[in-house]
Amino acid sequence: QDRSQNPSARVHACLLVSRSAWARGGAPPLAAPSPAASAAGGGFLASPGLEGAARQQWPPALADAPVHHPEVSPGGRPKSGMDVVTVQVTYSNPYTAAGRPAVFHMRSVDNIAALKELIRENLRVLVQEQRILTSAFGQELHDNTTLWELRTQPGEPVSVTLVPAPINLLVLSGGSGGSGHTRLCLFDAERGEPLHELTEPKDNVLAAVVDWNHHRGLSAGWESTIRLWDLAGGKTLRELQGHNACGVFCLAADWVAQKAVSGGQDCTLRIWDLNSCMLVQTLVGHAQPIFCVSMEVNARRVLSGSQDRTLRLWNLDCCETMQELSGHSGTVFCLAVDWSWMRALSGSWDCTLRLWDLSTGETLQELRYHTNAVFSCAMDWNSQQAVSGGSDNAICVWDLKQGLPTRHLYGHGDTVTCFEAEWSTNRLLSGSLDGTLRLWDVESGENLQTLQGRTGDVRCVQARWLSGANTTQAVPQVAVPNALVPR
């Protein structure tokens, strides 16, 4: 047509030009895509106020384009020709120092849900713990809010604030899996909702330790390798190889020093550098498989317990045994250590617990109550309290001053395999072969909550308590093997 003679056509042409200009960074459209068109992969925008006017496909040149997930600045940008929005995310400790913003380059049609995924991938913050607010007004943004809705001027970045919304009780549990279950699961224990079911382990998970500040974890089991996890993303980052036999039964880690120790079926302890994921030391001395371990990197000490019925205190500087602690008449399955007081508590197949002075290697007390093997224990030397659990399905609370049980907690229907304790609030989380996790008030003995572990049986557990620090002191994890270990 001759547009100079057709005013309506001239208006229509101007609208099309303005929409093309907006696709290169201009003002947002006057009408949003229809739901049906959006579901089909690209909507259409009608020219408002013009009946019968031609419709332009939306988003321009993006209908078949894959969602681009760039890295943190200065990562790649979406393809040229796309409407690119720079998103600045301001956030605070523990995610970064000094509140320095992270920068992402995204499409204007991407929404807050897509931004949360980028934050999870790059900053290791769980999607479920993210609240995204507008930087200007502090208003929380819904997941379906698109970036073009937030942009005020063409070419200007979109500024938002990430506010952590920690889950009250975040739990990682491991087990044997089985029908309909995973071997490792991260879940919101308060709501009983799984956040990530980690399916990569090829065999039973027997031990785990977690760095809650950065959502990293180590897991081990009947595989010969140890897995380093990105828990926010639910994927394996690296595999640590060094043990000579399948069966890594125990783990301990110092995440600040970036060191870890593992023990297992090959009767050795392996020291790992978590920065390089390389084996740095091997400790040889136990005559039988090792089932429990604790480490103090600053003091260069490691304590381990074994099927050879002994505990060994190691010096990491010379890789030699400093003390051999004898007294148990069966496999040492679990231990808990207070390194500042040089005190240790161990549990054994012989149904007893022993309190040790690590300075002298002497037994201070022998604790008797359990009628079967003791597989788990935890201790708080400051309050002179301890807890233990075993194959008699009972949990015993101990007064270490008197060496006597003060309370018994019943509820599990099978062997109690693991603990996580928050002594400042007198809370205890216990795991069992009956497939449940139970939250207890240690002082009153009340069972506060019963959770399904989602891993079949529960063989190890780690917890982050909201009322405590982000990093809780890990109770050394004990392996309960598929077959009973002989005396």
C-alpha cells in the first residue's frame, strides 16, 4: 500500500517499528503474551487499539531459543539479537564477602524462577531458601515475574536483593536405598519434604559429613570412592579415589582447613586435601577394618576405632600412632571426642561405652546399660552429658559425672545407627534401621517429631539447626554393614 495515503497503515507501521526497537532494548510492550501462546513457546502481541491489525510473534527471535544459563560475570551472554537484561544480585554473608553483587546476563522474558536456578548453580544457595526482593522497595518478587516487568529504563540493569530464608531443620540422610527409596536425600525435616534425592551413589551410603555454609558434602559407603557433593544442585562435584577395597565406613572433615579423613575395609586411614581432592597421607596401623574416626586439624590429631577392638590416636605430622587405647572386647563402632579436654567416648560390640583420657590413654569410666551392640554415641563434655544407641533399639542419656544413665528414649523399632545433637537446645536427631528419624528433647525425653528418612533404612545423618550456628560439629558417622561384623 501507499502508506503516505493510509493513516491507519502509518500508525501500524510505527507500532511495529517501536516493538522491534523494544526487542533491541526499548520500552516494554503494552500487552503481554497470551497464556496459550506462551505455552506454545512464543506468544503474539496484538497492536492495542487497532482492530484487525497484523500480529507480531513474541518473543522476537526467541520463540525456539533455548534458555541460556550464563556463568557469573564475566560469563557469556545470550546470543546477539536477543533482548539482554543485566541482573545485579546483592546478597550478604555467608554467601559472599562485603555484599558484592553477582551479575547475570539473562533474557528479558526469563523470570525470577530462572534467576533462582542461576543463583543455585553459581552461588550454591538452595532455591527453597531464596527470597528475591526488589532493591528499591524491598518487595518480594513472585517466581513468575519476568525481568522486563522489573526494568525501568532501556539498557539499565535490574537490581534485586537475595535474602536467605533458612529452613528450620535441614537434614541429609543416607542409607541402603531399596525399592522406591534413594540412597542419599536432602530434605526439609520440618515439613518432611525432599529437596534433592541424590541418585548417583551406586551402593549403600554409610557415612556423610556436610559443610552447611557452602552446601557441600562428602559421602561414602560400599563404593571404593568418596563423593564430594554440591548439595544445592544435587550433583557430584568430584570423586576421591585412594582406598584399595570397597567399603569406606567413616568420614570426618574440617571444612575451614579443607581437610578430610576416611577409614574403611582396607584397614587404613586416608587424609584428603579438599581443594585438590587429592590423597595427601595414609595412616597404617589397624589390623582390621576401621568403623569410626574424628579429626582435629589444628592439633594435627586423628582418633580412630576398629574391628581390632582398639582405638588409635594418630599424629599427622609423622603419620604414626601416639596412643593405642585397649579395653573393649569387641569391634569399636562409634566415638565422640572433645579435643579441647582430650576426652573421648567410644561404643562397642561388647555392649559397653568407655570414657577415655586421650592424654594418658587410660579408661576413666566404663558405662553399662545396653543389652546389645552400641552403634552410635554423642557427647557434650561441658554439660557432662552423652547419648548412646544400639541394637537393643534404645537410646540412653548419660550423666558422665556419675557414670550413670539418667533417661531412656524408646520409639525406634530397629538398631539406632546415628545421631546429630544440638546441645545448646537439648535436641537430638536419631536415625535407625527402621527407616525413621526421630527428633527428641533430651531433657524431657519427649519424642518431638518422627520423620521418614526416605533412604529405606537410615545409616548416617547430618543436620543444620536453625537455632544454632550454620555449621554444627559433626558427630563422627558410623557404618552399620549389611552383614554383622564378627567379634
